[in-house]
Amino acid sequence: MKTISENRCFGGVQGVYSHHSDACACDMTFGLFLPAEARDGPVPVLWYLSGLTCTHENAMVKAGAQGWAAEQGIALIFPDTSPRGDDVADDEAYDLGQGAGFYVNATQAPWAPHFRMWDYVAEELPQLAFDTFPLERERQAITGHSMGGHGALTLAMNLPDRYRSASAFAPIAHPSASDWGRKQLAAYLGADQASWAPHDATLRMRETGFDRPLLIDQGTDDPFLDLLQPEALAEAMVSARAPGTLRMQKGYDHSYFFVATFMEDHVAFHAEALYA
Amino acid sequence: MKTISENRCFGGVQGVYSHHSDACACDMTFGLFLPAEARDGPVPVLWYLSGLTCTHENAMVKAGAQGWAAEQGIALIFPDTSPRGDDVADDEAYDLGQGAGFYVNATQAPWAPHFRMWDYVAEELPQLAFDTFPLERERQAITGHSMGGHGALTLAMNLPDRYRSASAFAPIAHPSASDWGRKQLAAYLGADQASWAPHDATLRMRETGFDRPLLIDQGTDDPFLDLLQPEALAEAMVSARAPGTLRMQKGYDHSYFFVATFMEDHVAFHAEALYA
């Protein structure tokens, strides 16, 4: 593992690290914020998964999460959104290929050799992070924005014992019924939609419910609402009698200004579960 | 108007008053909590509409609202849920007739002569209250529980300039599709379902959206969930891109223990809108 940078930040350290990933068969870069408390021992960790076109860096510099995490003594991990590199398949569209991994393990050509973001975020990066940094494996939570909200929800729902709480900002809530999803799931997983189902938060919610604390924020003026389809997840959550809070935030759009506005609430929400 | 009782309560006064109602053509009783601030001038007011079988008294003694209202300097009004008296039509069922007015103006026999709860809560009681007590007509908000949640939502949606904010505890969210609604709306309003539509929060939301602050709490263990149908309102709210917060509260049921648990949040939510 290589240290790209480490900066003092809210009394702790914002680091950026790269390493060879076996899952993605390429080098991967991630951001990690460690609060001051990490100098004395392991701290809880909140995963933040980013959206389309993002790297590990966007949320790290624009989501305003470190101050709130410092206040709560919580670490933040910011993984990248896909494998990267000249040898890695890509597409001219912004929403397929590099920067658009959708947090699945691709089974189809040309994506299968590198696009294994599920394994990377669920297995390989946690292993590396817990082996290397003072993080509490038993106290993990997950959040994300847009495609990263999709990732956070589907990871949490498929690994119900892993994360103590889950939240999302404007998640892609029903990808198997959206142009943000159908194209990518077909490309990465193939035409058989049975393989898509675990990667659709609405379908997972309908199928199994979700019993962990859940918080979803969505702006009413988000230009991508027709692609995000939060109404499907809302209906599914309530029909499943699943605990959770859904907030339609008046006037907010899809940007990091929206994410930053409600980050304090999300970090406090996760802190409550992480320290329970 | 006759004073039934007045008790010192959280530094203010919890009163119970009766008066002849022209709308309901009978005597009606209501509760009013005035905070200490009302001694110095008009205060904002939060309407609380109660559920099936309740009178003005249930929430007044069981919802734990006065302490939070006192902290915010807000008055509370607790209307009755129907006309009352030996001359007033009734039904043996707990969910029709006295104690079950559903906040509509009945047009059908035998209900039409007295069951005009819409006019009573929307017009006559406000007129009386604003003429008699130090209340700010320009600062009103509304909440309610179960059938009263239905009343609060439909009053707020049909009178969008009246209430600065609306909330509900386990509201009957889609009465025209529920056994808590179809029977009563048919009895009071007749078979023409066009007359029901204004009295169905889900249909109103679909039709017009709702642009005021909105907060809905629903227990996941509510035994009446299949009658309340909050999933329909959730889907409608998000599809309408309406601002609002919906919380599925894990393990809570339909009782006043549920209402009391979240009353602090609701009063604070309304206070923010009332003092904005």
C-alpha cells in the first residue's frame, strides 16, 4: 500500500492511499479520514460510496463529512467508483465503465476481468483497511450518494449483519426499472434479470425488508428524480413495514451542496447506531 | 360558551369548554391548552385531531403534548371527533356515527343533520376560538392521530393557505381504498366516490401535491397498518416530489404510547414553521 497524501484535518488525518487490488486486477485509490481518537485505539467506520463519474476524491473534498465525523470520533472511507487504467475496459458514455462500476461483480465481456466492485468494497478493501488502520470491524455503517446510494443500500441489504445502519443521499433506488441501471446491469451482469435483483434496493426491500436503521434524503428539485425512482423504494419500505426515515427535502437538487447540507444529520444518525 | 374546567398545566392553563354548535346542531366540547405566554398576547396554535372512539379528552390527557407546547409557547386545541347526544344519529359499530365523524360534512340520511365535522373544525370552532382566546389566526398548524391524522392531512391539503405545517401519527392515509373509510365515506357522503376524493390524503397528494412542511410517523408494529395504508401516501408524496418526512418507527404500535413518544418531535417541527 502506498501513501499518496496525508493532511491534518479536524484534529485527525485525511489520507489518500493506493494499493494493488486483486478483485479489480488494477491499482485502486481510496480516501480515509481518521479522527483524533484513532491515535488511542480503533474507531468505528462509516463507508461513503460515491456516484457516477466520481473518484475517491469528490466526497472527500466536497461532502463536508470530516468535521461531523471528527465530532463523533468516527472514521470515513471513500472508495473509488470503479477500476481504472489504460488496460481497463471503458465506454464513451459517462454512465458505463470507468467511474460507473455500480458496485457489482461483472460477469460479461469486456467488463468481467476488472469490474468487481462488489468484491472490492465488500471484501478486499475492508480486509486491507482493518489490517492496516485502527478501525473497529464490529462498528461499521454505510452511506452513499446517487449510484453510491444504490451501492450503500444494496450492500447493507445483502449483508444485513455487516453494517449497523445505512443511509443514502438521492440513491438510484430501483435500477432494474431505470435507465440508470438497466443499461449497466445488462452490460455487467447480462440479460438475465434474476442476477440484477440483489442489486436493486427496491426489489431487495420487497423481498426481504430491512431491519436496520435507515435514513434516505432526496431533494424535491433533483433533475434526476425520474431516474432515481425513490417513490418505488418508499412504497416498498412502508409496505414491508421496515423501519426507516425518508425525507423529501424541498428545493434541493442532486449536487454535493445537497449532500453537504444534510451530512451532519447522516453522521449523527450513524453515530447513534455505531455507539448503541 | 361554558367553562367545564380549567387546570394549571406547565405554567399555562388546560381548559375544557362547551358551546352550542350551529354546524353540528348540538352542544360540542373541546379542550384548549394556553401556554403562559398567552397572558401577554396572542400565541400560535396547533390543532390536534383525534381518532376513532376518542372525545376531546383522550389526547389532552394521554398525548403528553402540553409540556412541549409550553416550551414553545404554542396553544393546543383538541376538538371532539363527532357530534354527540341522544338526538344525534349513531351506529352500533365503533367506527361509524358518534366518535367517528371522519372530518366530513355528511350529506346522507341519517347523518346529514349533525355530522358536519368539516365545517365545525375548519370554520366554526376556529371562529369561536379566535374570537374568545388570545390565538394568532396567522400562525396555525395541524396534527392528528389515526382518523385524526386523516383529518389533519385532508384539512391541510384542502386549505393550503391555512396551516403553516401539517403532521400526522399513523394517519388513515387512503380511506377511499380501506375499510377504515369506504364504509364511512359511503354512509356520510353517498356512493359517488368523486365526493370522497377531497377526503383522501393519498388522492389529494396525487392530484395537487402539498408544498407545506409535512411530517408523518408510523409504527412498524401497528396492528392497523393494512387499514391505514401509509405505503400509498408514501408513494404519492414521493411521486408528487412533495417535501415531507415519513418515518417508520420500529416496534411502535397504534397507541397513545406511540403518539406520546414522538410528540416532542412533532411540536418542535410545527414550532419551526409557526415561528418562521
